[in-house]
Amino acid sequence: MNELYQTLKKFGKVKLDEPMSKHTTFKIGGPAKYFVIVDDTDKLVELLKFLDGEGEDYILLGGGSNTLMRDEGYRGVVVKIQNSSRFNRNKIQNSLVEISAGCSTVATAQETIKAGLTGFEWGVGVPGTIGGAVRGNAGIPSGEMKDNLLKCEVYRDGEILELSNAECEFGYRDSIFKHNTDVILRVWLKLEQGTNIDLQKKAFEYIDHRNKTQPKGFTAGCVFKNVPCKTLDAKILEKIPQEYIEKGKIPAGWLVDQVGMKGAEQGKAKVSEVHGNFMMNMGGARAQDVCDLVEKVKEKVYTRYGIELYEEVQII
Ligand SMILES: Cc1cc2nc3c(=O)[nH]c(=O)nc-3n(C[C@H](O)[C@H](O)[C@H](O)COP(=O)(O)OP(=O)(O)OC[C@H]3O[C@@H](n4cnc5c(N)ncnc54)[C@H](O)[C@@H]3O)c2cc1C
């Protein structure tokens, strides 16, 4: 049996030629030559050191909820970080919550609510892992990871480092981790005691809003980042409704709608009719179908508005 396969088994559960469509919320993606599920942070560090030492190509996957894996798959090692069953309430002390990167964001939010803490209720509707959420500075209009994170621990070139919030260089759906190869291992959220706040009600309202505004099905959430108005010149802004200019961002979904792409189809991929910034796999869509739709939308928006859209979804 293959030597690499045997060694990888020391670190977690290994599968060969595993279809990535089984591990992404889009349900799209060809096979990973090696697929390792690691549910322990120490083992993860050992694995990363091994892969770096051997010069093996690898990529990371959390919940696969912000990822479009290509049809040809990945010829190296896909490391799936998954500690979702390991959220431990003992890790909450004085409103400081320690979480392993592979814990589910939804479960983390639910546990902080149960512990009577406020600040992270917005996480109840965001799929995926805390590590993925930190990398992308996930959030909703009323909160994002950068508002809650005190510090995090990362693996960088064989070393374990602790980074402060400022050192994460958060921006709108952006962080230093989108521009380097750090692996987020552990995260500390600084929350507050939720005295006099009905936390469950707040969480319910977030979920209710999602249910009313977002489509159900195989998707990776928003495909494009909303467009910050400050990046646009006055001539372009003349075509944009005042309410978005006042809020400082143009919703990408609105632009998609304006150029008539809501409901557009390519193969089995479709732009949602419910929310213009969601693309759906209607069953058997290829990554190429989604990429073709992405390009069509970008071209139409650029031609009509002179605005360049950038992907929020990670295409790997
Ligand atoms: C229905 C739906 C609704 C959504 N709503 C929202 C929303 O409201 N707000 C929002 O911001 N997003 C939203 N998303 C997108 C997605 O849920 C978030 O971006 C989420 O935080 C991604 O986490 P993940 O673990 O699934 O990341 P993955 O898709 O697994 O990975 C994304 C990227 O992060 C990298 N990565 C993963 N883990 C680590 C780690 N530990 N260290 C370093 N890099 C890592 C991966 O290599 C990849 O490049 C939604 C998605 C869906 C399907």
C-alpha cells in the first residue's frame, strides 16, 4: 500500500480519491487524491509539520461552505479540520471563549447563547467552522468575526504563534489569512454577559431573517463581495440608489438583479431567484458551470456599471 497513505493514517481518518462534492455545501467538486479528517489540534500540527517537511502539496477545508472545488479535484492532500463535537463549555471563562478551529460556528454561537453571553448571536446562521469564519472575517451587517476575536493561535512555517486581533488585519470579508499560508488552530472570542437581553429571541430573529431572504438548497452562500462605495468614482455612483451610498456598500445581489441575471442558468447551475448573490447547484452542476455563470455576471455588471465584482467564494 502507498507509503504516504500509511503515514497519513497516523493523523486522522484517510480516504483516497474522495469526491469533494461530499464535503462542500455546493455538492460540487472532483476527487482529492488524499483526504484526511483531523479532529485533534495537536495531531493537526503534527500533520502540517509532516506535510511541510516532505514538501507535499496540501490545502485546508473546514465546513466547505465557502468553497467551490473544481471538477478536476485536487491531486495533493486535502486536510479537513473538524472538531465540531469537541466544543467544551469548560472553555468559557469570564466571557472569554476558547474554540478549536474545526468547531462549527453555529454550535459555538448556540453554546455562547446558552452560557448567557452576548456578542456572537449572529453566528447562529453561518455554516462552516470557526477557522473558516476567521479566515474570511465572516459576518452579517450587524457583526463579524473581527468584532469578537481577542486573539488566535496559528501554525506558520513549522511554528505556533499567537496573533492579536490587530495582527489578523481584518477587513471586509478579508484577513491576513487570505494572503498567507497560516493555519488557524484555536480562537478566543471576547464576549459580554448578556444581562437583560433575550439572547434566544435575538438568535431566532437572525434565523428567521435568513429563512425569509435566502434560498434553500446546495449553495456556498454569497458568491460575490458587496461593493464598497468608497472604491468607486462619482460617475459610477450616479447610477446607484442613495440608500446604498448612505450605507457605504452596494449589495452584489442588487447588481446581479439589475443586469437581469437573477434566475440565469448554465448547465445545472443557477443564479437564485430569491437572492441574486446566491448561486445554486440544481443537482449535478459542474464547477465549470458555476464559473461560467460567475464570469457572465461579472461581465454584465462591468459593462453596465463599470463595477468589478470580486468573488467571496473560494475557488480551489
Ligand atoms: C447557506 C449559506 C449561508 C451563508 N451565510 C453567510 C453569512 O451570512 N456570512 C458570511 O460571512 N458567510 C456566509 N456563508 C459562507 C460561509 O458559511 C462562511 O464563509 C464560513 O465562515 C466558511 O467556513 P468553512 O469552514 O465552511 O470554510 P471552508 O469553505 O471550508 O473554507 C474556506 C476557506 O478557508 C480556508 N480555511 C478553512 N479552515 C481554515 C483554517 N483553520 N485555517 C486557515 N484556513 C482555513 C480554506 O482553505 C478555504 O480557502 C454562507 C454559506 C452558506 C452555504
